[in-house]
Amino acid sequence: DDAPASLAPLLGSIAARLDIAEQVALSKWDSHKAVEDRPREQQVIAAASALANGLDETTVGQFFAAQIEANKLVQYARLSTWHLQGQAPDTPRQDLAGQIRPQLDRLQERLLQQLADFSPSRTDPRCPQWLARANHTGDMAPLRQLAMIRATAELCVFKG
Ligand SMILES: C=C(O[C@@H]1C=C(C(=O)O)C=C[C@H]1O)C(=O)O
């Protein structure tokens, strides 16, 4: 009952997108901008739908909405910790519009390709178990685990 080979690369790219949330949160700490930016979210989803890769728009929209929700979850958690500490880490910053968002954009195509590759397995009854196993591997930080669970929440499709 091993997961199909297409799952690990998809989860790797989902995690890579979540890694970027750290930089996003730092940028928002500095700028005092809200975590949530609806117009930007709509752009992200529209751009993904345009690439589509043979996937239907509902699937693409739902998948990227989940990535965005997971990304915000990481940001809210980081900001909360930094408020508690009264400071954010003194690490090098990246520019949101000039560097961070272009990085997120560059991940889109890879995510879509990997989602398309995994697509035939989405309706497999073992799908939730494959994901659960992947999301409960020993060494994952609690916040990363929660974010991965959120990001993959709609990946499996239940039929019947
Ligand atoms: C990552 C950001 O923060 C939030 C998450 C987004 C995303 O995951 O793409 C988009 C907009 C924001 O609601 C951002 O502002 O770019």
C-alpha cells in the first residue's frame, strides 16, 4: 500500500512553498501589512488556472486556495511568536513584491505539473492514508505538520 511515486515530489513542492511563508511573514512584520491580501490571492489563483495543465479550473482553484490558506497559517503563527517575543529574527530580508512573490510564482508551474501527475491517484481509497503517513513522519515541526495537513486537505477525492 505504498503511495504512488508522484506523491513525494508534489509534497516536496508544497513544502517548498511553505518555506517561503517565513520570508513573507518577516516582510509583513516589518511593513505592518496584513497577512491576508485578497487581490493577490485572486491573482495567484487566476494565474494558476491559466496554466491549468489539463486540470479543470475547480481542481486548480481548490488546490491553490489550500496552498494559500496553509501559507497564511504559517504566517499567523510566526507573527504570533514574534509578538510574544517582542521581536522578529534579525535575518536578511527579501522584498515582497520584487523577490518573494516572484519566487512563489515560479513554483506554480512545477506544482501544477506535479498535481497533474498525481491526479489519477486522487480518487484512490488509499489516498487519505498515503497523505496521513507522509504528514506524520517523525521529524516534522508541529507547525509544518499542521500547514502540510491544511495544504493537502483537498488532495484526495472521496467517491461514493
Ligand atoms: C504569501 C502572501 O500572503 C498571503 C498568502 C498568499 C499566497 O499564499 O499566495 C497570497 C496573499 C496573501 O493572502 C503574500 O501576501 O504574498
